[in-house]
Amino acid sequence: MVVGELTQETEVLVIGAGPGGYAAAFRAADLGLEVTMVDTGARPGGVCLFRGCIPSKTFLYLAELIHDAARAASMGVEFGAPRIDLAGLRAWKGKVLDTLADGLVKLSNRRGVQLLQGRAAFEGSDTIRLHEAEVSRIKFRHAIVATGSHPTPFPGMPFKQGGRVMSSTGALALTDIPESLLVLGGGYVGLELGTVYAGLGSRVSLVEVEDRLLPGVDQDLVKPLHQRLQATFAGLHLNTKVSALKENANNVEVTLEGDVETPQRTFDRVLVAIGRKPNTRDLGLEHTQVKLDEGGFVVVDRQQRTADERILAVGDVAGGMLLAHKAMREGKVAAEVIAGEPSAFDVRAMPSVVYTDPQIAWCGLTEEQARQTNRPVDVQRFPWKISGRALTMGTPEGLTKIIVDPQTQRILGVGITGRDTEGLIAEGVLAIEMGALAEDVALSIHPHPTLSETEGEAAEIFLGSATHMISQRRTA
């Protein structure tokens, strides 16, 4: 140890202040533990708040407004062509982010959580060195690794600030509205950001190496979105990959292979959305007993414990579904385990939402998973074209489906596509977690006219009692 270096001690050290990290820190503090939270950023929030979830949804909402204003003409209300003020959009995003970040700082202070800015690296199983900070070392009783993940770059072309080949972070900076944009990847990040730029006026083309958008999601849920994007995107190319990128001063030259007529194309900008990698590099984990899997993710058990008894890990860095709400639950579990509570990550229905227009949301077992495991299921669908509320909103392309165990009638999965599914899916999550039967949802009165009725009527189909669909009555 160098003489004069400042070393401090803490019961719980949280490395990373994203949703998983601050959820862990806050829960640990609420349980009476002394907590220090370290992050490279000046305020809590992490990628989700500053460069991911929140800014993307801010811009998606604005894109949705633009789309709705244009669609209103068919309903008898006409607006003029939108005038895009980029500085105003960025200012609005900044206001939202500052409000949330400042709120997290206040919550940290009120809970007595110490916030330190710096880059942490393990020196051992009970000590970290903190770079670029006033405190040089921190000794801890337990540490929670919540360092998150980062976008995967195109092979051989690392992202550079201000470059024309962008990560999601670069795209959300919204420095301009390119006349043409190529999106690499048909997952939720590519689809959401492609939707934003298309709404703002870019000619968006998307390429996906698989034969479908959102691989792994039931295709009846994806179909309405696919049809919408075929109309709003300049090009939608499946079974296609980018074999080469060349970034120039004014454009990006792209070589495509697959289902395209013109292999050589030029775009103003390219968004690479082909996945994310865990932030474990330069973390000093080799000085601990922590183990990594083949993808570089930290290996944890159901209590978020690593192979090192003093260290736990949560969120993206621990693998699985890279979702902020999953990270938050894991963070609380980790804190409770450290405090000696009987806690574990035991989730039956992890909700997922794609915030496009239409939105797609699902939880629990999917049809595709059931087929892959040869599990017998009973599936019923309620089309939104017969939903009164969907028709009043001009969104009849939606669909609600419920997946049920044919023997017990327990709800195993729920999938919804359409407007505002982000809120609707919560009923499905609760039903699955509570072990509800289709009858429980069917007999719960849903207000009319609402989109939530589609969940009630989908459940009623199992009972043969659907009002707006003719179904054969089922017998016990």
C-alpha cells in the first residue's frame, strides 16, 4: 500500500449504479447495512437512465405522437406537417434524465448511501482499488457487481465518438436526422431506434441475419409489427447480413449478402444493434474466486452469489435476459441475501416489452418454447379487430393470447401486440405468478371499453363464454 493513500471500509460495496446497482444499494440500506456505491458516472442511473431505456422511450413517445398526428387525418382531424427541433428534442430528453437522476441522488442521500465516482478494480476478495477518485481503496465485507453491459461493435470496427457507424448510445445522442439510416439487427434495440428515426423523417433500412424479426418471440405477435415496418421502413431485409462496412467522411459504404437486389449500398449513418457484452474487462475479477462463463458473464446462483463467498453479481453482467427490471429484482435479492434474509431469484413470469408501434409484450411460457419442449398447451387468441376500444383508437391490428395448461387450466403465458401493451402485460404477470386459472381472469370484470377487456375475453374463450367471439362451450 502506498503511504498517504486514503482507504475506507464498508459493509456493502456496490460497483455500478444502474438499476441493478442502485436497487441493491437502496435495499441494503433499508435493511440497516452500511453501503457505498461506486460508479464511473457522476450520478446514479447507469446506461438505462442515461444511454438506454429512458432516452429511447422519450424519443419513441415523440415518434408515436408524430405517427398519431398523421393517422388522425383518417379520423377527421388534420394537423400540419411536423417541424422537428432537434435542440428542443435533446433538451426535453435532458430534462427527463436530470429529473430522474437528481431523484436518485436524493434517495441515496436520504438512505445514507455513500456515492463515489471512479473506476473500481478488485485487488482481492475483500478490497478494490478505486481509480480517478479521492478514495484510493475500499475494504468491504461483501461486494455486489452491477457493472452492466455495452453494445457489441461490428467486427473490426470499434465505435468512435461522433462516428457515422453508431451504437445505441450514439444514436440516442440524436446529433442529426440522417436522410438514410441502415440498422443492423432485428432485435428490440434495432427496431425501437429504427422506429424513432423513421418517425423523425429518416429513410430507414433494416437487415437481420435470421429469417424473422425478434427471433425467439412468437411470430403471431411479431406479424403486425412486421407489416407496419414494411410500410414505414424504406427496406426490411431478412436472411441478410452485412459483410463489410467502410466509414467515409460523408457516408458509410455497405456490402450486403442475402435477400437484397443491390449488394453495394451507401447510407448517411449505420446503427449497429447486434447484441451486448458484459462489462467485466479490467474489473480485476482474476484476483477473486469469481467465475465467468463462455460469454464472459459472471456465473451466479439463484441468490446472486458468485463462486467467491464475499461477492455477488446482478443485472446484465450476470447474464440471462438483459432487462432493467430483472436487474432491479436481482439487486434486491442480493441485498437481502447479504442481510441474511431468505431470498432468491424465483420468477415465473419475466415480462418483456418492445416499445415499437405496435408494441409487443409477453411473459411466462411462449408457444415457441412449448413446441421446442413438446409441452402440451391450449392457446386462445382474441383479435383486436373486434375490440371496441381498439377500434376507437384506430388500432385494430392487435392481438391478445393466453397460453394455458390443458390439464390444470393454469395460465402459463400471455402475449399481447398492439397499442399500450407495456401496461397490459402486468395482468398476465400477476396471473402467472399467482398461479391463476383461466377462469380467474375470465370471471374478473374488466372495464368497458378498454384494451384490458381483450385479456378477459381471451380467458373467456377457454370457458366457452366469450361475448364477442363465437366459441364452442368447453366441458370439464
